[in-house]
Amino acid sequence: MRILIVDDEPAMHESYRHCFAPVATNHDALSDMAVELFGDAHVPVAEPASAPFDTVHCSQGLDAVAAVEDAIADGAPFAVAFIDVRMPPGIDGKETATRIRALDPNINLVIVTGFSDFSPIEISKAAGPADKIFYIAKPFETAEVVQTATALTHRWQADRELAAAMAKLEEQAVELAANESKALHMATHDSLTEAPNRLAFLKALTDKSRGGGMFAAAMIDLDRFKIVNDTLGHLAGDELIRAIYAILQQSAPSGATVARLGGDEFGILFDTIGEQAAVMACDHIIAACTSSFRIIGHSVQASASIGLAIAEIDDNRDPIDVMRKADLALNDAKKSGRGVVRAYNESMDESVRFRRRIEGGLGQAIERGELSLAYQPIVAGHDTEVVGFEALLRWNTAEFGPISPALFIPIAEESNLIHELGDWVLDEALKVLEQWPGQYVSINFSPRQFRRLNFVGHVVERVMRAGIAPARVQIEITETAIFDNAERAAETLYKLRQMGFRIALDDFGTGYSSLYNIRKFALDCLKIDKSFIDGMGRERESAAIVQSIVHLGRALGLGVVAEGVETDAQVQALRLAGASHLQGYYFSRPVSADIAREIAHERYIGGEDDLEGDEFAIRAGDGTNG
């Protein structure tokens, strides 16, 4: 540790040298006695103990300032400076301390004086901060100086180590934020055109739906695009997609959101004063797209069809429903000969009547005994130990046969039926838990359930009544469930976590995923959506998103569950990435309660399971109730 001593009196420097002089060890004294008794033959001479401090002495303030400047330049700064206040004829101790502090904000200053023209407050204001400036009165004791130097040099070293650690943490935080920003951009933008993708379009549509004004959603599909790919190749097709996107940006109404939804399909979201104005805007877009393009040396004639849905102020403004209507209108436009605009009307929607029949049957499903739960194992990533099961709701009707949860859950969500179904699922899953040796059950809760009045008390009461420990129940929610009222959601999750429940954020990466959400809410794990796992082998973007989510979860101490694992290659890639848990058909399809009990007692599972046989696996679940 380097110490600077500044004093204009030579006698004081001698005093400091005496204070910091090496202290003879007991071994030195024994060696001296041996020489005196036996002579110096064959008696090793003890080396003096090395000094714990490296001292530099200056007689004037300007010399001291120069010494500090040189020390910093050499990368060997001083830890402590002992400074006399009165040092004629040069600058005084206050000015010396001020200039040294300006050069080195980390040095500890010790003002040593018998009489000063300045008060400690004046010196602290000039050469502070106050916690790095100290005082010793003349004459001083050796022990006082040594103890002060020892304590301050140790503190200086600790401050440097702490600063280095903080700098490292800040660097990691910046890197984590950059990775999050990159992953978010990749998750919400199309890699070919850099246009907003379907996820970003759905978010913009959701925001529009929550607003008060009338708006239009247009679905655009290129006519006979497959011919371009088949005759000129995919590079030509990609070039045409980029050209069409540029035209859509130019021809869309001012302030519109233009997104690539996938393949040769685009979406445009814009404000409108009515259906007629929206149709005219779409006619203008079709006219702009109906043109010849020079693509890789070939002339390509392009045209487009548009399906249009108008969201009136008093309409059902559910974003998924708006997209469904626009898609139905697009299908009608294609059937009408292409190159035209069709606005949605109810005659296009045969599903409305079917939907009403489904809603009526769902209300009696429990009474008729048509509902059941299937259980899909969740395994540890490193050794395939079965640690839990996700409970998935199934509905097998006498009239329609098996109905996908992706169809009936949204219908239940729009009515109060979701609460009745949710209670039944929770009670059935808790009954099955008693038959397992220790695994947990993961239960999906929809946004409407989560916003239920006294949701925490409702869940706790049913779990306590079943005699199940809360730690064996994992509550799965999507970001949609917590986004509307983040403060209330954070409080709800905190209470559940305090009670001992596990909390999982489902479909992470497909919603409003952000580091803010992860830090704000009390979570145990993230569940990576199946779409990213499925795309790992084909798309670099999906693999990058999966890796980013895994690294993010690990950095924050959260488990990461990869859903939809179906191949050995995916298993190996996810293990390499560091995913803590895996779930999917590679290990087991959703099974009945009896088979789940057998798997739970066997504890370990392995081998690629048959992908056939689950009659309910017609479509992927929506992350709400499977």
C-alpha cells in the first residue's frame, strides 16, 4: 500500500519514518543473541521484516500534487495521504488536499496539524467527501498514525474491489439489456423484411381494440405467389416479398401499421371513418400492388387480394376475433376471383352458429361427465426425472366428439363459464396429487380467472380443503393475464408466493416479454413457447431466442421449462443451452390420471414416445388450459 506524506518540517518526516519503520521480529532478536554468545560463524543473519507500507515523502504541496499525478499515470495510486496544513512558502494543506482530491477521488486524506487557519468543515467542503477525509492532531503517537494508515489502506483496497465488482455488474446488466432488446426485436420482427411480424401486429391490434376509435384491419395475400416460388425459386419469392412490403408502406393510409404475418400474407391496421372509406383505402393498396416487378432478371406480374374487418365503437373488439373476421373476408375475396377487396359480414361466418352451440354444450359438460384431465410429465433436463405434470383440460362431447381446448377455452373465457371450469380443473388436479409420491401439478389459469375478485383466497381455500401443500401446486399464467393491471398482478403473485405456491410464466417470448416483467413479478420459472422449440432446427432466430431466454432465466435464478420437445436433437440442444426442465411428446404425450400415477412412481422417463394416439392433440393448446 502506497502512502504519501506531505510536511515542510524535516523532523516530522523523521517521525513518520520512525512510525512506518520495519519492526524487528523475535527471530531477529534470537539471531543477535546467538552471535553474541557463539560468534558469527554458522549463524544465519535474519533479514529485517519488510515494511508493510511504501511511503513517498514531499516537503511542499506542489511536489505532492505532482507525485499524485505521476502515481496515477504509473498505475500505482496512493491509498492515503498525510498532509500538514501550514507549509510556507508554497500552497497550504487545504489547497494541496483540494488539488489532490481533484486528481484522485478515491484517495483517503488525513489532515495533520497542531494549529490550522481552517476549520474541518472548510477543509471538508474543499477536499471532501467527508467520509474520505480525516484528522490527526500534532504531536501524534506512533500507534495512532500506524493504526490510521492500516485501517485506511485496507478500506481503500476494499473500495477498489467493490468498485470493480460494481463495474462488472453494470457491464453484465448492460449486456443483459442488450440481449433482451435484441431478443425482443427478433421476436417481434420478420427477418426477411424487418417488418413487424404477426406477434407485433397482434399487440398493435390489441392496443387499438382498447382505444375508443373506429379502425380497420386488412389481411392481404399475394395472388398466385406459389407460381413465383416454383418457377423462379425462393430467392425470387423473397425479393418479391420485400418489394411488396415497400409498396404497402408507401400506399397504406398515414399512421398505419404494416406487418408481415407469414409467407405471402401481410396485415395493415389503420384508423377509418367507416367501411366505405376503408374499402377505398384498400382499393388504392391493391392498385399499387398490381404491377410488374423486375425480380432477378425476370418480369413478374403481381396482384393481391384483401379481406377487411371494421371494428365499430360498439362492436366486440376482441383482437383475435377481428383477425378471424378479416381472414374470413380474405378467403371470400380469393373465392371471388382475386385482386379484389371484401369486407366482412356475418354471412361469411358459419362458425358463429357453431360457436353458440359449443357454448351451450359447455355449460352442461361437467354435469354430463364429458370433461377430463390429461397429465403431461415435466422432466428435469439433465436426467429426465419426472418432477411434475401439467394438467390439461379435455372435452369429449357426444355431439361433436373431442373438441380442442384452443376452440372451447376462448369461448369459456368470454363468459362466466371459465370460473366454473377452472374450479373443476383445480379440484380434480388436487385429488390426483394425493396419488403421486411428491411431484407437483401445474395448473393453467386464464386471464379472467386471474382477475377474479379474491383470487388468492379462492385458490388457497380449495388447496387447504384438499389437504395439499401449496408447494406442490404450480400456477401457470400468461403475460396477458398480468399485463392489464401490473400492480395488482404483482401483489397477487407475491401473496401466492408467500403462501408457498410455485409461479410459472407460460408461453414466454410470445407476449409482452421483457426483463421488466420478470423482475417485477414473483416467479419461479419461465416456460418457453413450443413455436420457438419447433423452429430451433430451421431458424437461427428461434434458436437465438431460446438461448437468450435460457440465459436470462439462469442469470435471474429462475427455472426454464422448454415446451413442445419432440426430437432428440431438440433435447440435446436444450440441454446444451442449459434448460432446467423439458416437456413434450419426446418424453410422453398427455396421459390419463392412472398412467400419470404409474409414471410418477417410476420417477424417471425416457425414449421417444409415439406422437400418435392423443386424440385431443388436434391443435396446440393456447397456454390457458392446455
